[in-house]
Amino acid sequence: MATFVAWHGKTLNEHCTLRDDAAKKGYRFLSLSIHGTASDPRYTVVMIKRTQVVAQRDFPFMTEAEWQATFSDQAQKGYGPVMLAATGPAGSARFAAVFQPQSPIPLTRHRLKNGEDTDLETIQGMNKKAKLDGLILRWADSYGDVATPRFTAIWTPNTDKTIWNADGTLETVDQYQARFEAQYSGWARPALVTPNASNVYFSHFVDNQIGGFVARHNMSGTKYQEEFDTWTPKGYFPICVQGGGSGSSTRYAALFVKRETPIEREFHATGPVPNAAIDDLFKNIMQKTPVRHMSVAIVHNAKLVFARGYTWAEPDYPICQPTTRFRQASVSKTIMAMAIYQLIEKGDLSLSDKVQDILKLKTPSGGNPVNSKFKDVTIRHLLEHTSGINANDYRKEISIRDAWKAAKPSQTFHLPMTAEQTDSYIASLAKVANPEEEQVYNNCGYYLLGRVLAKKRNRATAIAALQDFLFEPLDITRIRTARSRVQDQPSDEARYRINVQGKKEDNDLRLNIGVGSSVMDDDRHWVPLGYGTEHYEKQEGSGGLSAAATDLGRILAALMWQHNTSALKRTTVESMFNNAIACAQTFGNRAGHGWDGAAAKANNRFYGQKGGSLDTSGNTLQINGDWAFACSIAGKMAWTPDGKGVYPDFPSMMSIAKNVNWGTTDLFPAYGMPSFLALVGPIQPGPALPKKSKSRVAKGGA
């Protein structure tokens, strides 16, 4: 149990007396707050006794000029600030600081404003710079008044590469509570919370764990004392106590914990056939990233030879299994393309069929599609990303709702919007480009393929059609619709912790644990990014599937198997690949037909690659001749220049796998799926698709 002393609301003289007495006994500052008025400041402090006593120098009452002079003087002596508190108006504030030996001297600022992250005079701008420079917020305080809020802050090297978020800068009691609930539901924790004189909150959250904690805010002095008396006998101690305001209006925020330092993570590898070299490869990868869950399946000659789940997390974190489901993002498109080719094989669909002839879309007001070229869009256009329709607006739930409100003002519409409402919204979107003029990665195209599949199979949803006609024949039981909201996650779903925002070139800066407004409920409450900020349930065709590595391996095996399967004839699979190859040759870019890249290999084999990326996950499918793998990541490793954080190809893993004698290993039966060796049928080569002669432009996408 920690040995500490604490006081709150003390005058300068009272504080100095208590500090001096504690310091003589070996206590050192853990938390410091100066609040009240500039002329009558009050002090709230926690001091702790550790085995190793560090040298500290504190300065409890300084003008801005004195603070600046003190900082310069102490820095020259090798002392840097670890706490910097302030109170009073922006132009006449009083400062208190604690220094201790540091190298380098931390980045420290005061008088920061609230504003845009492009301005280095704002707390937002300096936080962005700190992230780019590999730093983490160590301490912050909020002072000033409503008209001229100001901030102090200290940033230190982020040696542990902790993901952090300090977007909450000036939030009311209710707003901070909403942020806390959203962050906590996404497994983040508050590292610092401080109110200003107006009881408006600044908060800092981190993606690591220290065990149980108790967070309280908007407390009077009496209430804080009650909480202190409640939790400290239970082994908790206050790690951060901050005050704001003066007199009877003083309010406190406090964090009680049982330990200061983050809990160390542990590595776990699960699955029936271990391989030390591959396990070590993933261990090294994960230990360099914030990712806690990954899974992989390796297939050789249509046999599942390797399936593992990997966990790099705190001891009480769920252990990833080979059967843990992961959001597949655009890897869903490969599966959707297979289902479309089933319809083509059956004779119920052709590549030249017009999408509008099948779906017969109407706008929310009941009119024909606004895009006059929509009637010319074919199944091939959707498969090849050449439809020219708007690629991503169909994902914007609020825009869809507003379009329906405008069309039918007397009706009430509730979030989330249905697939049928989304279909009509797509019909209301204007033309982007003419079909076949250019190739632009198009999520909406594969969403519409899902709608075509449901219609042709006489099912309410694409997932129902997939289950009945693709998954069941292949004995696949671990692919389902992804769930959007955190409270709807099944127990066997991976946990998504790290989100990606901002520009690709900003690399690790894009890693975040932010919050956003839900599109899944009418009240639009804050949720962790990736847990309700998008509606996945209706996007089975474009990016809304969740799958286990084992069952993705089954998908790969079905595509590699040189014979007919119960789902697809070999000639159909060959046609799918040949069409993808021809598309890639025509546009010099994406293959389409469910793939990003495709090529012919010797002995009637193929290469095919598909990546899938959401804010909260990254995935890769790859077939390369007789070998294939599927890898899923619950989070983001980083957007690195070589792209390994987006769609990893893992050449090192495959090099290891190809040098292992797997013998007769086939793990499919262990996961309820019979070996393809029992399904041999006549080989039926598929015809190659002639190259198209029309010259067109290709554009990439996410």
C-alpha cells in the first residue's frame, strides 16, 4: 500500500508548513494544484513516500515573469518541471511548480489558448506537435476565465509509445462525464482531470491500465473528503487531485488508484499447432505496436496448416483465439465477389446485367435516380470500381436521415437508418463520373452488390444469403455481420482499441483513442471511435463482415482448390481470377472482382491480394500459388512509409511457413470443417477473359 499524505484547500502558509514537514519525512510531490484567486490562492496536494527518494524543488507562488525566470534557472541546473499549476486571470495569473532532475528538460508551455491544432499558441496545436515529436502529455492545468481561457502543459518523451488523447479542453461537467463514459467503455482511462475557475474541465486519457481506479469530479471540498475517506481505507490513494474556483464555489476532481505504474503486458499465442519462429515474429511485431489482438491462418494446398491467435495485453485482457472474430473491412469484398460469382455460375446473373434493372431504386421522394447514368451501371462496373457513382456518402447516416426528413417532413426518422433508406439515398446522389471512364475505389459499389445478392437470393439481407448459399456449403460457421456498438459486441469478438485519424503521412500521429458522436442512436451520445461512429450492420457487401482466421482460411482454400467445391466450380473461380487479372491490366491499378491485386501463376494457380482497413482494424488476404494466408489486426500498427501498418504481406512469416514440413497436417476438421481432400471432383479449366481495348484512367482508394 502506498504511503502518502494529502491536503486540500490550504492557504499558502498552511501549505508550506505541511510541505516542509512531509519533505523532512521523505515524502515527494505526486500531485499539485493551485486554485482560488491570484491574491488568495489555495493549495491541494498529494505527497508520496517511495523507496527511492528523488530530489525535488518546488516554487509555490510565482508571477508569470517569476515562473519564466525560475524555469530558465532550474533548466540550467538540470532540473525540469514535473508539475505546473496556475490560477487567476490570463494576464495576472499565479503559478506553482515542482522540478526534479531531468534530461532532456521537458517541453513546457504556459499561456496556451484554446483553438485549432494548426496554431502552436494553442493547447491543441502543441499537443499535435508533441505527438509528432514522440512526446506524451505529462501534466496540464487550466486557468484564466471564460473569455480568455489559458493552459499550462508539460510533455515528456513517450518511451512506452502510449496512445493518448487530450481533446477535452473546455468541457462542462456533463460534457466531461460523457467523454469519460465513452473513453472508459473503450478501455481507456483518465490520467489527468482538472477544472478551471468556472468548473470547466480539461482531461487527458491514455491507452494503458493500472488496475482498478476511481474517478470523481464536480466535488465540493466536503464531498472530496468523503470520497477520500471512502476509498483510502480500501487501499486506494489519490494520484491526481485538482481544484478550481474559490470559496464555496471551489470544485475538485480526483483520481484514486492502487498503483502508479502501468501494468506490464503479457504475450499469449493460442492454437493447436505452434511454431516458435512464427510466434516470435508476431511477438516482436506486437511489442512494437499498441495492438493487443491479432490472428493468422496459413493454408497450403487447400489444407489449413497453421491457425493462431495472438494477444499482447494486460493479464486480465481476453485471450485471442484462432476462432476470435475480427472486423474484416474491405476483405468483405472478396467474399461478396464469390457470392456474386455463384449467381453467375447458376445463370441468375451476368456481368452485363444493369444494377437498376434489379434493384429499381427510387429517391426518398419517390423519383428516379438523380444520376442519369445510374441506369447504365452494370454488375461488372460494381465489381471493377468503375461505376462512377458516389463512393462513400452511403455511409453517412446523418446525411441519409436528413435527406429523408427533407423528402417527408411530416414523418419521424430514427437512427440508425435502414438499408432500404440507404438505397434510396444512393439514388438521390448526383453523378460523379460516367461508367467505365475511370477506376476509383468504390465502397458503395460493393454495398450495392450486397443488395443485389439479397434480392437475387430472396433474402432480407446479404448476410442471410451468404450464410445459406456460401458459408453453409463450405461448412463455415464463424463469419457474421460486424456489430457497431460496444455494448453489442459478442464475447468472441476482438477488442478494438486504437483508431486512426488524420493524414496518412502523419504516421503515428494518426493513432488515437478519440471519441465521436454515435450514428446508432437518436441521442447521438459520445462513443469510442469505431464503436458506433459508423453503421457496420448494413454494409456486409462493402466492409461489414466479421470473421475468424480459421474460416477465412476456408475461404482461401476454396479459392485455391483445383477442383470443384460444394460452393463454386473451379471454372467459376478461374473466371473470377481471370476477370480480375484483365481488369488490373486494363487499368494498371486495382484488380477488382474482389481483389486489389491479381496475377496468373504456373500450373493454373493464381496470385490474389485483398486488404481491408477501418479506423479500428486492418486485414489481409493473400493467395500465392499453393500458399495463402489471412491476417487480422484489432487496431492499427501505424501508417508506415512501407505500408506495413495498412495491409501487411508478412513475407518473413511466409518464408518460415514454406520451410516447415507440415506433413499431413490439416486443421480444418479440428474446427468443424471437413478436409477438401474429401471433395475431389473433375478439374474444369476456366476460359480467360479477353482484354478490353478501351483506354481508361485508374485511381486508387482506401
